[in-house]
Amino acid sequence: MMANAQVPVAAIGPFGDSPVQVACPNCHQTVVSKVEHSSGLLTYLFCGGLFLCGFVLGCCLIPFCVDRLKNAQHTCPTCKTLLGVYKRL
């Protein structure tokens, strides 16, 4: 019964763009999540908006270099299990 109490913590954790402390449902350890950023809808919208504003000489690609515009994927550093995803949009 104790293991079942830990599973919802990882599923409903307050995931954001920075690492959080959660209980991993796979290895049952309390860990600080590893965060990897990937391009999402907000990144592509910013790129398209900059392109339409006239920033066509590569400046429209700047959103792909900014982590604050990307989605954050949280994984367990011990067993590499996906814990959650924070999507910007």
C-alpha cells in the first residue's frame, strides 16, 4: 500500500521548466528530476511570428536557442523513466 501512495506524486507533480523533487513510480526513489528541453508549439509560433515581422535572415531561428520557449521533459536520473512533461502551450 505504501508504494501506491508514491505513484500519484510523480503523476501530478508541479512540473515546470526547472528540476523538481519527485518520487519515481518505477524505481521508488525520491529523486530530483533531470530536465531536457525540446521545441514545442510556442517555439514554432515565435519563429513564425518573427519571420512574418521581417526577421528572415536567420533571426527567426532565435526561439530554438531559448529554453524558456521550449517544452520541458522530466526524467528520473536513476532509471531514465519519463516522469512528466511541461508544455508551454
